[in-house]
Amino acid sequence: MEALVPPPTRTLNVWRDIRGAVFAYAEVVGDEYCMHLPGLARFRFSNRGDEIAADVGSEVNEELVVDAYHRNVLPMALQVRGREVLHASAVRSPTGVVALCGISETGKSTIAFGLNRRGYPLWADDVVVFEMSDSRGLAISLPFNIRLRPSAAALFEVDTTRESTPADNDEVLPGAETSPLVAICALRRTNGASPPVAVRRLSLVESFAVFLEHACCFVPQNEERKRQMIHNYLDLAAGTPVFEICFQAGLENLPDILDAIEEMVGKTIADESSLQYLYPEPNLHKALG
């Protein structure tokens, strides 16, 4: 089979990585959603039923196809069917999931892996899928491998010859487990004379802006699905504390970053007054238009 690059059409959406290289094409054909991963596979699914079909090149490594399915395709299929997807890694705290949002190469995987070494089970790498239940975010477990850059892998003494590092729940079935989203961290790198790490709790409006910045969706979507997505993120902003974690680049700052996040998680769990943050503005949807 050839490189599986679809012919250009008016409905074709091109997905690019942080360097501008094309890594996927997406389109809607009738009631079918298609994801083309050049040189790898073409996946097809709908917003009804559980089936996801794949056309795979004869010379393609099966492990690469499975990894792409878990990392790219399955989250988008769930998003089409009503769940939401954040560009984030995540760990599990004693009371629920802590998501770490950030643009590519911010350090999401490295920080999550560092927290894992401190006793926090890994929950997700690069994408966190959730649904709203009783106005609270409920994270959905998915299979994943965590990817570390060579410098981080060396720091943690992980085999750098592997493309990805198996996670504790690598064999879990999609949706086999759910856990409340108890906190969300927006990771941002800083430069200059700023401190090694600074933590700031975000307002509701700022939290909503963070979600829109890091939300992933399969496009195009109909108007009803767009409205549902906006309402889901508004409810998430009203029901989950969000913190901005600003830090200077460099692995030498990782211990301070991990300390700050652990302290934030501990305070969020222990401080009963933080629960008052859940529904402080019942008219949030109206306030944000």
C-alpha cells in the first residue's frame, strides 16, 4: 500500500506538529470520520457505535499502528462521541487525577514521570479524555506509553533506545476506570529573572481560556457538538481548580517544579475551603457569553 495520503479536498483538515510538519489529515465523509496518518494507516469511525476500522500498509510496523491508535485516533473517536480531550499528561493523586496541560515540548511527560517516581501513578501521556458527570470532570482511563526526550530519559535512567516507555496501565481497556479530575495545571516556561518556579491559582475566566487553548477536537463539527463542547468546558472551569505553573527551562529545576506541584496537590486535598471554589458563580455561562 502506498503512503496513504488522501487526495486534497475542500473538507480536508491538515494537522501539523509544533515544527509545522504534517502528521495527520482529517476529514468527514458523510457520517464517517477519517484520520489519515501518512505512511502508517487510515482510520475510520463514526459518532455511533464502537467500531474503529483501519487500513494499514503491508510493510508498516504493527506496534507503531497500535501506538498511533491509542495516542491519536481513540481520543478523537471518543471526542466525536461526546467526551472531551485535553492536550495534557496526568498522574493520579489520592483523591483523583491531576492533569498537566501544556504545548508540545513544555515538559508534560517529564514532569508526570518525575511525579510517578515520587509515588503518583501515571494516568495519561499527551491526551487526557474526560466526560462531565454531575458538573464535575471525570477522567477516563486509556492505554498509553509515555514518551521521554533523551535528556529526561537519561535523568531517570530509562532505556533511550526505546521510542516510548510502557506505563503502569498500558494494558488497560479503554474506559475500564474513571477518576475525578481534582486539579489541572497549566505549564508555562519562563525566561529571564523570574523564579525557578511560581504557582498561581487561576480565575474562572482564565481557567476557561486555558481549556480552550489546550482542547483537542476533530474538525469540522456540527453546531450542536460545538455548543456541547463549550458548555462542558465552562462546567469544568466552574468545578475544578486550575493552577498556572510557571518555571524556568532546564532539568536542574525539575525538583523545584515537582515540589511545587506536590505542595499544590496537598493543599488542594487538605484545604476544605478550596471546595468552595467549585460553584462560586452559578451564572458562569452567562458571564462568559
